[in-house]
Amino acid sequence: MDIADRRTNTNTMKKKVIFICSNGGHLAQIRELAPLFERYDYLLVTEEAENTLPLRDKYRMRYLRGRSEGQSRNLQFYWSLIVNSVRSLKILIGHRPSVIITTGSHTAVPMCYLGKLLGARVVWILSFARINSRAFSADIVHPIADRFIVQWPAAQTLYADSVYLGGGIY
């Protein structure tokens, strides 16, 4: 690619990043990072749901299978995990991010592990709602996370090597 090509396609010069999260509060928190989207060749990945489909008009989106209400560790949960693993792999191969940034939860786990296997750095931002308790999905990803960020000082004691960057109201 010559210099003229780089000027016409600025995305080729930007670092590729995937921002991934579950629907609901996790998505609200990742959308707080929207000012960063302009700095990267990004994809926003979340669960496909009635309230997330309109986001296609505003962001570069990809969707994973959502978890139905009340779904726990039953057969449907494991089927969703398999489907989302396949979809995550397709997204990763298509986008080739150097970094995956997530606010969690369960939807992000396959993306983080597969991305790590493909050489991406993983940044986990523990939910703002987690002050004094651990999160199951965070526990699963914490061992492979390159950076693990908490938003409350008390949460820093829950995860070794976590970084407190604020966000909490005291």
C-alpha cells in the first residue's frame, strides 16, 4: 500500500479493536467508551436483541446470540456458548483485532479466549455494579486478561493485579 492509499483509507492505519459486552448495563458501560471508537478501526459486539438492533445505525456492529431470561447452566446455556464461540471466531478472523476491550459478561468469554489464542490483548473492565463481590465471567477471563480494570477501590482487593481507574462515587 502506498502513501496515497493510506490517506484515502484511514481505517487501515488505525489499530483494530473489538468492544464486546452483554446487553443491558454492560452495554451501557461500553457505550460510555464511544469517544474512543473514533480512534480505532473498531467493532462493537453485543447480543442480538430488540433494543440493540437500532445501534446498527450508529455504530459498526456485530451480534452474538442473546441469553434468554432465566437461562442458567442448562442445555440452552451451553448451546448459546457453542453458537457464540463459532460466531466470535468468525468475527475475530474477519476483523483481526489487536485488542479486545470488554465490560463483560458471559457473552464476552468466548471472544476473549479465542482472541487471546489469535494474539489479541484482552482488557476486562469489571462492572461498575461490582463493588465487593466477584463476577463469574470475570473470574473465568481474569487469568488471561492483559489488563483487568476495576471501578471501585474495594474491588481491587478481589482480583490480583487489577488496576483501579475510578468511576465510582464515594
